Amino acid sequence: MKERSLFHSVANKDNPDYVESNAPFRCTVDAWLGEGYYFWESFKEYAHWWGKRHYFNNYFICETSCDYDTLSILDLNDPDTIMEIRKIVEDLQKMYSCAITVPAIIDYIIRRINKYDLIRACSNNIIGKNASTEIRAQRISFSKNNNKAFLDLCPPIQVCFPEKHKIPLPLKIIYPETYKQGFCI
């Protein structure tokens, strides 16, 4: 895998220097890949979508890039990983009667099997009907008769670093444009 751009959305509290010095910020609530530092991979549109929806159009987007070849990755899009997870789910269902969630599986894997630098997943249906027209326009139907099946030219890929020291720094603010390095009026 080659180097990828990563985008982190954060509330704009008129504190760009603080954000560039301290971002990214840890997610602990509704952390569907477990607690950690979340980024959108490759497609900046999702960082904008997140900022508009969760920070009410008042947000920064920070960017960094990451060489995945240097990291140990739990890739939830990989068929081998999915087959492993299926076995883990079967085992966990035998031990517990409650619903098994993705964060619980990730926590189990990280604590008992292997420590990963990065967790990567395509978050299908996270956007749903709330997707912007710009994002939905990048979906191409496989068939004229079936609008439900499509090729996504802007897939919602998220990555989570459980530990901050694994994140390639620095992060640079790229949105709003006025905070972008080299911006002139």
C-alpha cells in the first residue's frame, strides 16, 4: 500500500495555532473503531461532511499523510481479516449472550491477539441519506434498473490510530483556506 492522505475534522474555536500544535484529538464517544484518533482516508469530502454535520459548518480540516507500509494495520476491508473476525465472533457468541459490536471485537483483538498501529475500515452506510449531493454524485449504478447497487468513487474510508505517537505529524490546517499555509489575500 502506498502513502495516503489523511484528513481530521475538528471544531473551529478561533484557535488555529492550538489546533495545529495539538491535533489530532482523541475520540472517546461513539468510537465505532474503538477509542483513538480518527481520520478520513484519501477523500476530503468526508472531512467536510463531518465538519458540517458535527461542528455546524464551523470547523477546521487538518491533513497529514501516512506510509501504510511502515505500520501494523488491522484492515477491516481485507478478506483474510474478515474471515478471522468471523471466527472471533463465533467464539465470543459462545462466551457471551449479548450483542457483539465492532468496537468489542477490535478491543478483543488488540488486547488478546495483536497490537495494531492503525485500524482501517470502509464505513458503509455511515453517511446514508445524509450524504451531500457532491458525495452521492460519485456513486455509479451497476445497472440502469437497480439504483441500490453502485460503485462508490468516493468511499467513506476511516482510519483510527489507537495511540497518538503512531500518527505522522505535523498536521496542517487545509480548511478554511484562510488558514492554509501560503494563503494570500
